[in-house]
Amino acid sequence: MNTPQLQRGQFLAAGIVLIVVIALMLATLGHLYVSGESAGSLHGQSERAYFAARSGIEYSSGQYFNGSACSSLNNSNVPVGNGSFTLTPTLYAPLAPTATTAALTAASSSIPVTSSAGYAPYGRLLIDSELINYTSTTATNFNGLTRGVNGTTAVVHASGVTVSQNLCIVSSTGTTGNAKRIVEGALGAGTMASPGAMGTMGVDAMVVYAKGTALTGAGSDRNVYYRLWDGSANAGLGAWDAEQTAQQVSANSSPVLIAVQLARTRNEAIMGVLDGNDNIYIQIWNGRTWTIPAGGGPLTTASTLCASAPVATTPGRCFQIAYEYASDIARIVYQNNTRDPQYATWNGTTLTANGLLLSPSGTYSTQNPGRRHLWFRLAPRNVAGSNDILMMSMDHGQDIYGVRWTGAAWNSMGAATGTGNQWDNNTSNANNREAIDVAWQSDGALAVFAYGDANNNRIRYRTWTAATTTLSALAQTTPALPGGYANARFEWLRLYPDPSNNVLAIVQTANAGTRPSLLSTAFSAGVPIGGTYIGHDDDAVESETSRSFDFVWEKLPSVSGKGWLIWGSQGAGGIRTRYLTTSPSTWAAPSTIQDRTLLIQAGAMSPSGRFVAGAYQAAASATDDTDALTTTGGGTAWPNASTDLWPGATTAQRGERVFVVTREGARINTGASGAGAVSILQTQEIVP
């Protein structure tokens, strides 16, 4: 009788269950909807985070191009769009490069090496002149190779050759909301024609110096000492590495004059050393060690008018070296015991003595002991595809000559004037100091030859126009001397091409052979500008027997057209500096930064813009040593770091006994822009 009531109870229970199920379904659908919305939002945030991370790589590439050192690319929470990126850079530039442990064929797919420690986990290597990309490493191998990249060719490599790298890997963490993505990029500095290539060339700078308290006999030191620039030292500001030794010069002598050049496309340097016995040695740096090619002997036993000069306090550097821009072949010009200059060639493998620059007939003045060449200056044309080199020389008779290397042969540029191709026979004075120089404007279109004229104590000059192969007639600067400066012959002269296509001449002149003064003037488009020489030191430069000044332009694009003049001063009792700004032309007040000095050699590095200088101290110096000075770019006061290269006595005060060389790859012109480039060689996402 109660059946209908029981059925109604069952229907009620079922209805409640149904309502609960529907409610759960609605709740689930709502949760799924909210989760979907959240997932979609997170996905969008992730995409924006990836965009932010990639933007960080692009940003770091731009900063690297504009001169920031790899170590200074650190940035935190840089806003971009709706997110931000944080950069963490790592520089891979081992100062002691590894070497191959087996020969490579042109098709080898891995590179066995002594050790891969200190190299990037992926990136780019340089072996000989071949650029190689790799994707991974083991303790003794580079794997996943792509051979012959960036226009280079896959070739055979011997066992024991250097494997070099200079690579900046940046980790960029992009963040948007709760999403985070990490992208790594390998940055390589290069040129427009070969992006990424220049970042693999090895050290950015090297300082080479001599010791010994005598040039010959007792107190002499046969060793040539050097240090490499470590860009990651000194909290990322860079510093000179530990002292090492190159090959020795002849017995019972010290190095007197040193010149070093870095190759543009190889991890290589070439050095010439004139010793106290008048021997000229050529040494080659392969990225790890120095060797003397062709059996280890001197290139020549030079004339006795070089190291042991007839003016006892003034030796002559009877050689000079320059790399051709296009081929990266080194040309060496030098004086031996014949009357005419010789030349030799280093092609990256072999040193060849080529003989006379030009036929003796009608080229140089009549042979006699007073006509040996004491000074050479070389200027490679800084334009892609060019192997032109201009040369200027000065002999013991105060005669001036100019010739041109075309990439295949030497010629006189049609300059037959006076005796043979002699341009002038009255240069500087009987001290026979280096009062000559030749330099190209930075665009490579026009070059200036300049020298100190002894007739009226001014600079005489000629220009060479590349497009028309035209050598101008001799001309003369006419600026007046500033008040208080003596009218005397120029004894040292240097030309410094700046990034704005001007050439700045820094000149030193002597007052009756004592207490020389320091002056400067400038050329624009091959024409002197300004009505008065700029005076820097009135009869108080440290010494007229050595070139105790140098000038170096800023490398950072943000401060182009600015540079540092550095010199030793008796009056100030130390090394002085002065900062130049060319727009408008303004010299800052001089500042004394260090104890007295006899010789200054300076350079600036790309892309960091950091300056380095070597100073060979005078006998009057309180510290009496050989120093290295450094400073950051951008007009920072000198110095913010100083290193004793050699704290010993420097009583042998003759010649160029310290030489600083910096990499000049960024100066090559590769098209209408003439600019360098930084390429992103490889990127990959890192899973956090």
C-alpha cells in the first residue's frame, strides 16, 4: 500500500544526485574555462618572455658593436614591451691557446686538441686561416663541425697548430609575468665583408720590451720579453699577463729597436728586432710561442750605421714591417750592407728574402758609407681588396725618398726629382732622428708623406691620391710658432689618422739640441689647417734623443674624433697627458700622471676602447724602470692601472726598447659605410 510513497522517495534521491552531478559538471567546466584562460595567458607571457630574451641578445650585439667589452654587457631587468631581460656575458679568449693533437683533413668532422678547457661550449674557432663552427666539446675534442665558414676554405691542418678563440657568449633571461625564457647567443666581432671573423683572432694587445744595462758586452741581456693582454682580468677591465720570453738575439747584445705587427686574419704576429751587434731578427708568433724562421739566424747583419749609429746616442731602426690588408702577407723592408734598401716577405708559412726594392740605377744616390738608410715608415692602404703599401725612408745623409708597393712590385710613383728619386737632401739635422712619416686618411683615399725640413724648420709634405695614382709636388706648412717656442729643426715626427678622415701630426723639435719642445698641427684632406702650431711643452720635453711622445685615437664610436697625447716632460718631472676633442678642436689642460720617461708607445683596443701604453723610463726617473699604463676609453684620466714591466735599471737609454701593439681590424674599410660589424654567430634556447 506504501509503494507509491517509496517510489516518490527514490525519485527524490535520484533528483538530488542528478542535481549534484550537474553542479559538479558546471564547476568542472568553470574550472576548465578558468584554467584554459590561465594557460592561454601563460602561453602569451611565455611568448613575450622569449621575445624579451631574443631582444636582449640583439641589444647585447649592438652594445658590443658600439665598443662595450664583453665583460661589461651585464644588464638587469631592462624593460622591453611588457617584459624585461637580464644579460649575463662570458668571454672565451684563452691566453694560452690549445693545439691540435693530430692532423686534420679538409673533411675532418672533429678536432682533437690538447684540452678544450677555457673554450666556449659551442661557437667558432680559428685554425691557421680557416674559421670553423662547432656545436659541442669533450675534454679533448671539438665536435659538430661546420668547416670553412665566413668565406674561408676548409683545408688540411698539421698536428700541433694553434686553435684560437675570442668569443663573447651572452645568456639573456627574458621575463614577462610568471613566464621566463633563456636564450644564449655567441657574439663575434668582425667586418661587414666577413662578419664574425675578427672575434677569433686571439689577443687584443701585446707589449714587447728589452732589459739589460748595456747594448753589448757586460750588462747586456739577449732576451726579448713580452706580455699578453688579458681582457678578463682586473674585474673585467683587463691587465697585462705574466712575463714570457721570445727568442734571443745574438750573443753579448741586447735588443735596441723593436717593432711588432698583428696579422688581420690569423692569430699571428711578426716582430723585427735590431740588436746591439747590428743584427736584424724576424720572429713569428703563432698564438702560443715565438719562433725565428729560416733556421733561427738573423735576416741580415745590418750596416754599422744602425744600432751602433755614428751619432752615438741615436741608433736608427733600419727596418720596418707591415701586413698587406687584403692578403695578410707581411712585407719587411730593411737595410743591409748594400747601398739600397732590401725587402723580404712572410706569407704565413715561409720567410723569403726578395732582394732590392728597386734597381740601383737612378733610384738612390751614389753608394758611400753616408748613404745607408736609417729609418723606414710603412703605411698599408686600409681598404678591403687593396695590397698597396706606401714607404718613406731617410738615409744617413739626411736624404728623403718615397716609394710604393703595388701588391706585386715596388715603384717610384713617378717621383724622379733631384738626384735619382731623392725628394730632398736636407732633412732634420745631423742627429738623423726619425723626422719622417707617411699615413693614409681613414677612408684610404688619400695619403700624406711628411718630414721635417732643415732649411726653414717647418714640415714639408706630399700627398698621394689612390684613385688617380697621383703624387703631388712638394709643399710646406706655414703655421707660426706659438709664443715662447724656439725656431729649431724637427727631430721626430709622427702622423696619426683619425676616424674622421683627418690626419693629425704630432711633432717634436729641439732647441739647440737640448730641452726639446713639443708641437702639433693637423691636415685635412691632405692640406694643413690652422694658422699656428699648437704648443704642448716649451723646451721641456724629456729628451731629444728618443721619441718621448705618442698619440692614440679613441676606438669607441661614442667618442670618435677624440684622443690622447702622452709625453715625457722635464718641466713637469713626469709623464704628461692631454686630451683632444676635434669638434670643435679643443685641447684639455695637461695632467702629470707618472714619473719621468724617455720613450712612449701607446695603442687602443677594439671593441673595448681601452688604452694601453708602454713607458721606458729616463735615468732621472725616481723609479728607473719600464712601465705599462692603461686606462678605459671615453676620456677617463690616465692612469687607472700601472704595471712594472721591468723594475730594473735602465741605463741603456737608446732605441725603442718597449713596443705596444694593438689589433687594428676595426679600421679596415669594407664598403660605403666603412664600418665594422658584430654578428650573432649562433643562438639556442636554454631550458631553465
